[in-house]
Amino acid sequence: MVIAIIAILAAMLLPALSKAKTKAKQTGCINNMHQIGLALVMYTSDFTQYPSCYDPGKGIYVWQPRLLALMGKNRNSFSCPAARQQSWWDTNVNFTLAGPAGQLKIGEDGKQDNYAILTTTLFSLGYNDWGLQNASPPPLGLGADVGSGVVKDTTVRRPADMIAVGDVRSDTPPGSINFNANLDPVIGDAADNTVTTHDQCPCNRHNFHVDLLFADGHVESPLRNMVINPNDRTWRARWNNDNDPSHGPASWSMANTSALEQ
């Protein structure tokens, strides 16, 4: 009888414990984004512009290293605890970084960087580089490729309504990883992978919600499918630095967005 009662109590507690663990991971993700947000605000204060996302000449991402310098070199903050560990900025678990991948990459300081993030690197957070218009400069996000145009702090019309960083998929198969550290809601666009492996799309791993950092440093956790809905003018505007929802394609596919992703 005692054993039966203990089993019943354990069965009742397990779902609550699982829910608490999931919530704790999301809280950790939000805290990490807050740290990135503080660095982003300091960066724009120091340089009066937002960091570019990617350097095509060197073949490496630059938005993370530029903010890292203002965060006490804490790479742990550039990951979502709810994402798969192989997407973290850690050479011990992420074997798609430059060092483990065996690719010699020179960082912005002119030295070899084994932590360099490549277009084929698995990452759990993406940067809103182009906004909804990712075909030609100037970028409507916070800063696209180096050389494609600078986004000044004054360019962002409403920082509190400008998406900066968000969750992206950490479960993309290695052969399909393509600019995983970008944030792009236009699912299945010609420049990216198929709809089913679109690794730049905001991820819904927090019980179908996505954590989003905004340019003023605050974080929100809306339903992912609201954020990527092409017919939602409020969210369309929040992707573009001029807060204009009319920019970008009129529509895009929302197929295969019902499953919970990692």
C-alpha cells in the first residue's frame, strides 16, 4: 500500500517537475538575452551604430565577438539553455565551430580564432541583420554583412519595437546548416534551406513561444507563429528599423510551423 501511494505521488509530481525545469531553462535564456541587451546598448552608445552580423571577406560572424568584448568574455551568455548543447559557443560541445571543424579562421584581432562562428556553425541565437528585406542593401535590420551599409543608432525609429536577437533552431542536421546565427522570419526563401530545415527562422522551443531581445534591451516571449505571420502588421513592423510593415515580401510560407522545435 505504501509503495502504491509513493508511486501515485511520484506520477503526480513528475509533470510539475518537468514543467519547472522547462521554465527554469527559459528563464536562463531570458537572462542571457538581457546580458546581450546590455552589451548591445553599450555598443551603440560607444560607436553610435549597431554591429554588423557577418564578414563575408573573412567568412566569420562578427556580431557575437563585438558584443563579447563588452561582456567580460562570457561566451555562455550567447546560448539558450533549452537548446541542444552542440549549439553552444563552447568548443568542448560544439564541433561546428572553426577550431573543432579544423578550419583556420582569423578573427577581427588578426589572430587565429578557434571559436569563430561560420556559416556552417550550429548556433541557438540569431541576429536580425536584414529585417524583412534580405535581398539588397541598405539593411532593414540592425546590420547585415560588413560592407552592406551601417545601421546608425538614429536609424532605428523605435528601439523598444525593434527585434535584435532571438531563438533559432539548434536541431538542424549538420549538412543543412546555413547562416544559423541569423534571424530571418521569411521561411523557405530562395537564399535559404527548405521550409523543413529553415534554421534562421525564430524557434518555438519554449512551449511554442520564442524569446526575443529588442534593441532597447528588454526581452519578450510571444508565440512564435505570431512573430512570423506575414499578415500581422504589428510584428512585421518590429522586424524593420524604420518600423514600416510595408517593406519586405507581401507573404511567405508558414508550412510546417506546428511542430515544437529545439
